[in-house]
Amino acid sequence: LEILKNRDQWQAEFENGWLAHYRQSGKFDWKLYTRPKNTTSIQNPGIDLSNSRLMLISSAGGYLKDYQQPFDFKNDLGDYSIRQFPLSTPLDSLAYAHDHYKHDAIDQDPQVVLPLRHLEDLHNEGLLGKLSDTVISFMGYQPDVIRVLEETIPAVIETATTEKIRSALLIPV
Amino acid sequence: MARALEIQGIATSIISWNRAVTEPIMPPRAVYTKLDRGSVLGRPNDPVQQRRVLEAGIRQLEKDSPAESIRLNESIKTE
């Protein structure tokens, strides 16, 4: 099963269209950008929430402001790296390197996109039997899907495997 | 990313305010809202709304994929 259908076609359209225009003009033309799509569904069984380790994956660009490098949010071609931080991280220890969304809401209340305390509460209340203490974070401005496939996803899979998770909640910003 | 995780046997659920972008990638399990970029789970300082959206996304994980997506009427407008 392919992660991205027609990968070679997508890459050619990206490199000859959006990327070529950007390199020539220094400007974005999103009419030239091909959004990835799939035509087949993936079949997998559901999980028992009481007995399956869950991990949170966020694209809000969150990082530990005192210990980690921020994402390269000023890079027009995106940042494909990930950060990890504990689920138990105090919310005021995080900062967000991602300028493709307004930060008004997250500055008031980080749980609008990063529900660390809510997940702990759901675990304590019994809905979630097991929680990974590792949160995966990346900066969701990633126009090059091939780099997502070759850089971001392998890093996420490696962490997911190490953490022995059975389920993941994805919250794109 | 969801598909890559599913291939590893990891069930995934996605919570999205942007159904027009998310739906074409055919995520295995999804919850769509009328919220906004930067306020994916709800209004700031409204933990009740945030929990409603979050729990809907988590509950999707119990379903076999491809699961019928859920559309919530949650928005940033105050009730």
C-alpha cells in the first residue's frame, strides 16, 4: 500500500511547477501546487482505548523553549524535522515556531491545539488506559511531500516504534 | 502521516477544521469541525468544548478503518 499515490508524478509536478516558480521568482504561486490526495482507503482494526498506548502528534510547531532549537519557521521551503517532549511538560515551557497560523488563541490557552492536560485528565478518568509520555511535534508548513516521506515520517515511525504505541491522535494546526 | 502509521499497525485519528484539505487524503478516521486554524480543539479557555472535540477524535480510534467521519458543529462562535 502506498503512502502517497502517484509519488513520481507528484514530485515532477512539484519540482517543475511550484518549486521552479519559487526559485525563479522568489514568490509563491499556490495555484501551481498539487495537494496530495489518495483514492484508496486503508483498512485496520480499531483499538481498545483502555489497553492501547496512545501518542499525541502535533503540527503546531511546539518546542521546549529553554532546551530545544526552534523550528526553522522562516524557511520558505519548510522544516521537516521533529521535536519530542514529555506529555507532562508544563504548558508555559513551550513556545511555537510556526508563523502560518495566528497565535492569539494558543498564547491564551495552549490546549486549543496541544491538549496535554486534557489527555492526562482522560487517562486519570479511565478513558485512556495507556498514554505515551512522548509527544511528537513538528512545524506543519511542509510543502515538499517527498521530504515529508523521506525525513519527517521515518523520524515519527522510529519514535512510535520505540514508544510501542498502538494508536496516535493527529492534531494538525 | 496517518497512512504511514497505519501501515505499521498503529491506529490513527485526525481532528481537522479544514475538511476540504483533509478529506482528499482519505484519513482512516477523522473528526471535522467548524473551528479555525490555530483553534483546532475549541475556543481558548473553554475546556468543556475542547474536551468534546478531543474525546470525539479519541473515540474514533475504537472504530475499524476506514471509519465514517464525524462532523461536529463546534465553532469559535460562543454559544
